[in-house]
Amino acid sequence: EVIALSPKTLMATNRFICEICNKGFQRDQNLQLHRRGHNLPWKLRQRSSKDVRKRVYVCPEPSCVHHDPSRALGDLTGIKKHFCR
């Protein structure tokens, strides 16, 4: 599965927002722990065996070698660091 994120999404620091107080978090786990403070239901998502599809991330810059899906990067943190550099 090839994922192409926008430059705005790659540069965002707070992708996970609390729907109660609008506080932002970098990681879903941090948001879930925060939600407990509001006494909201929370659950860390477990990966099921059918969610094992390999994801790769392409760079949004057309002139970059990592824009080609065959040269895509394998994790979200890697593509974020790459794009910021």
C-alpha cells in the first residue's frame, strides 16, 4: 500500500487532537492516555492479522528519488524526517 501524504501533514506536529479540549498530541497512544483524564472510553488499537499489508510512504516532492513508489520509505517517522531535511 503506497501512501502519499501532503507536505502540510508531514510537517504537522500534533496530528491527534482531543475532541473535548482540542489539545494536540504527536502520537495516538498519548491522546488515548489523555482521554482517560476526561473519563472517556479509550482503547489502544490492536493490529489484527489481516492488517499486515506493507505500507510505504512516498515523498511529495516530484524531483526527489523517494517520490517514486519503488524507492518509497518504509515508515512514517522516516518520511517525516526525510521531508523536513
